Amino acid sequence: MWPSIYVGIDVIVNQVTPPHRDGASAPSLLDLVVSLGTHDASFHVSDLGTIFDYPPGTMLYLAGNILQHSVPKWGKGEGIAVAHYMKDAVHNIFGVARPAFTQQKDLLGKFLQG
């Protein structure tokens, strides 16, 4: 049995990730990228004009189909990233509707109810 909600997992080791969008995902899906290793790096989201610190142990959820992102260089140490993603084609093959876009009420619903 596959122990993840994601259908794909890529391990990226000491590789520059050029600016890109994840075209195989549905726009409403969030990818998970986990930073591991002993490196010093930053995670760029070009469409937002934002640069995040990306030390080992960082987890980022990102609408990778919509937002252009990259890791242009790794500093000293071992740069390891584990990218988790869901391919939209899997929904199509099994006839499953795409998930709706996440809304703030979905994330904070328990806290807002009272």
C-alpha cells in the first residue's frame, strides 16, 4: 500500500532547480517540498517576488502549477530536497473530480466555529 496522498515523490540531491511550474498538477493541488541535508539555500517564488530561507527541516506547501519557483543554488553542505506531488492525470484515469481550491475557512474552520 502506498503510504502517501501524493502519487509522486522526487528526491533532488545537490541540483539547481531552475525556475519552473509543475505543469502536470491541477491548479488547485498543493505540492509539498521538504528540505533535508546540511546545506544553506533559499527557495524562490518568482511570481510573488519572494525568497524564503530554505534550511534543512523546512517544509513548503506550494501551488506548483500556478507559481513559478526555483532553488538557484545550494550553499555549503549536502543539498537534499524531497518533492511530493499529485499528477492531475491520476484523477482523469480514475474518474475522480479534482479537489477544489483550498480556502482560508478550510484551514481555520475548527478555530472559527467558536
